[in-house]
Amino acid sequence: KGGFAEVWMAKNKTTGGFVAIKCTKEDIYSKREVAILTELSRMQQPHPHLVKLVKAFEPADGAVYIALSLARGPTLHHII
């Protein structure tokens, strides 16, 4: 849990792989982040150091849910 979002690890029922689900409150930054990640996911050769957008959801509850490829390893907080 951070200042802008909560992130959970979830299992994709279709593929069996794991993803990161980021839940943010509805705000301009969340929608902008979805737009940027969507554009990056359309690139022919995605950057190896960026997570891949799996799917974005904007349900009626006002939150924004973003499913991303799971990046394993230490958090930035632990590195700094």
C-alpha cells in the first residue's frame, strides 16, 4: 500500500500466471497512467525495464484497476 495506490498479486484464471493488480482512486493521474501504459503496450518491442499492461478496468465504483505484468524483486523502498 502506498500513497497513491494499493497493489495486490493475483493469479490469472485463464493463463495461470501471476499479475499485479494496482487499485487507485479515480483521478487524472490514474487515467493518464492507463493511457501511457496502453500506448507502450502497443509498441512492437516493449522496453525490457517497463511492466506490461495486461488490462485496465474502470468499474462504476469510481476506482481504476490496472492489471500489470508482475515484476518480482525488491521494492524501490528497499533499494534506496
